[in-house]
Amino acid sequence: MEKKILLVEDDREINKLITNQLENENYQVLTAFDGEEAIILFENHKVDLILLDLMLPKLNGMDFLKRLRTMSSAPVMVISAKGSDVDKALGLGFGADDYISKPFSMIELTARVHAAIRRATQYLPTENKIPSTTLHYKEISLDLTTFTVNVQGRIIQLTSKEFKILKLFMMNQNRVFTKEQIYQFIWEDDYFGNENVINVHIRRLREKIEIDPSNPQFIKTVWGIGYKLGD
């Protein structure tokens, strides 16, 4: 089935270039030129990936992300000329799954779009999967069939990356993972010292599942090495 991508980019020339490239790769592309238009398109179409510029009229990229995450965990790749670490942290902190800085090559963009959709679809239920599988750790339960997380009786909304990180930890309790290992397992890509990406995702995950994120009881920091789930 043809995968559907929502492209939110107000620069019409860049929008057209990306659209043509992705359509040549057999993707169906929905285009929006501002955040409000993007929300309407998203509410009326089932999309497999969102490519999101941050500097948008009417409703900017950050505000779009915040509204999107109240209703969906659809994967989001931020594309923006604002390439500083601070802006990356903000974008990822608000629920983006990946980040690519302008200027970028169409070859790189296409490869990362392929990878993002492949990662997302690996977690879709199929007829061949086990009807119900649930992982448990203390007060956390993670359902691999419905892709829901329950913490102390509360359903927690996670992004696709946060869900995958938590699943990795819960399937390997007490094992210490380096940041490089986490990146390679979750992003399935080479690690180029992208510590900020890992730090932001761990922080956001802790904010959602920990009673006191500053004193985590579930995801522990192993100083100088990485992170683990367990005492």
C-alpha cells in the first residue's frame, strides 16, 4: 500500500522539490503551507509520517507538535534551518522523532524518510503477531499489541521513539545500554555522537513515567556509561 506523508513547509520552492522527490519514490504526499492547514489535513487523513518545518505562519512548528501530541503519536521528522542544539532539543522535547537541518540533500532526506517509515511500521500489528503480549516492570506494563503503556493504573501517551526505548529497557531489565547502543537499536542508524537526541528522549520519557523525574526510580543513569531499567 502506498505510504502517505504530510509535508508541512511554507517555502513553496522547497515544498515542491520535496514533494516531487517523494512522489518519485512512490509516496503519496499531502502538502500544507502553515500549521493550521496541517492540523486540518492530519485530522482528515491517515498519514504514515509528518515532515515538519518549524518556522511556519499562523501556527508554528512547535505549537503544531504540541497539538499533534494531544491526539496522535504519529512519527514526525523536523526539517528546519534552525539547526542549533537548543532548537533540536526543543523540537525533540515536544515529541519529534528525528531532525534534519537545512540545507540537506534529497538523497539524505529520502533515506531518512525510508528509515523512519520502516521503523514505524515495524510496530504495527499484523495477523501473524501474537494476539497479546505484555511486558511488566514494577508498576509499569507495556502492551505490545495495543501499544499502550500503563503506569500505576494510568494510561501514558508516548511517542513512537519513547515507546521503543521503554520496550528496549523492559525487554532487557537491569542491562546497561550506552547512548550509542540506544541510538543504534532505536534509530537503526550510525551514531555520530548524537547525545542530545538520547538525552532529550530519556528526559521526556522520565517526565511521563516517573513520579519524580529528577529522582528516577525506573530508568536509572549509570554515570559515564549510559542508562538501564532496574535497581
